[in-house]
Amino acid sequence: MHAEVHEVGEGIYLVHGQHTNWVILKDGDAVTLVDTGYPGDRPGLLDSLAEVGSSPEAVAAVLITHAHNDHLGSAEYLRHTHGTPVYLHEAEVPHARREFLQQVSVGSVLKNAWRPGVVPWLVHVLRVGGTEQHPVSTPEAFPIADGPLDLPGRPVPVHTPGHTDGHTVYHLPEAGIVISGDALVSGHRTARVSGPQLLPDMFHHERSRAVDSLGIIEALDADVLLPGHGPVHRGSVKAAAQQARERAL
């Protein structure tokens, strides 16, 4: 598969895989990788690193927004093959180990099969290994403290629970960017609208908390949104979160 790489800031790349995104933060020869796509996205993931002049060996760390299969797909591969540490919020660590699973079931998807786009999306998910489980054997919790992580790009983790218990967005204050994972997206194959929105209800572990977490995102100073699904959104992230809240109510 071919992944589309878009440079959205100096050393900051949004990559579109097969209906899911990941982000590369490059500082000199080292990179931070935020999310890793579906298991079937691995060739595109590796190609995207090469396209920005990097390699799997140069990945200082993998940061995961949340441990769903379409974001966790190659995290264990990188950890096992290259010794890359995989960091998440402490509440998401057991999820990454698959001690439990906070992800929509095939049964729940089938109950929503009447909705536009759901069946084609499910067929795609099956093709790219979206129902496979690739737990991370030794995920690590990043430090719970204000301020940036000591990693390329200097991302600041911000806990935004609801989609999963430990869902985290990553703020790049100097660049005015928020990497929002699935807490705030700009599109999805099963969505009826485009632009800033929450994912359809069936995808959230606790929808009410996901709506509340939009208020956390509203408080972040940024004018570029890099979502887990959909294109880059340029404009006030505060306004984007407010629009998503209005659509959710």
C-alpha cells in the first residue's frame, strides 16, 4: 500500500494510511512516531519513514493515542524488532497489553450495518487486519507531569478519556498543532458529515466522557489539527472542538 505523506510544519508530517493516520515528528536524525496504523499499514508505515529521510532504527519512541487495532498495528513489531519503546497514558497500558479490550465488536458493527458506509468500512477493516490482536508485550506509561516529553518534537501529552479510558492527544505548543487521535476527527468512512466531529457513537467506550474531553481540547492553543481519521484541519482547534460538541449534542 502507498501512504500519503504531508508536511504540515517543520519536521512534522501527517501520514494517511488505509483510512487511518499516523504522525512523524522529526528532529535531526531522530523521530517520534505517533500511532502506527492498522497491521496491514506496515509497508506504508515503513515507506513513510523512508520518505521523510528516516528509518525504523531512528524511531526514538512510539507514542500511542489509544490502543485500538488501527493505531496500535505495528507498535509491537517496532518494539520487538528494533527495541523501540512504546509509550501510552498509564490507564491505556493494560489496554495495549490486551488485558481488556475497549473497542467496538464485530457484533456491534453488524447491528449498525444499515448505516451508510458501515459495510464497506467493515470489509476494509477485515482486509487490513483490523480484527487481529497485536498486543504490546511491554508498553510503558509516559511520565504524568505537565510539560513536554523528552522526545523529538517535544510533544505534550494531554489525557482525553472517553473514546478509551487512557486516550491521549499530543499538543505541540510551539508549532500550534494538536495530534488528536480519535478524540476529535475530521472525517470517517462511516460518518455522515465532514469536518470536525466525534466518531459515530458505536466507536466510543464512554461517549459522555468523549464529549466532555472536547472541552479539554478546546483549551489547547493551536490552529492545526492532525486527526486519527480524516484530513488535516486548519483553523482554530478551539472552534473545531466546539463544532464537534455542537454536532454531538
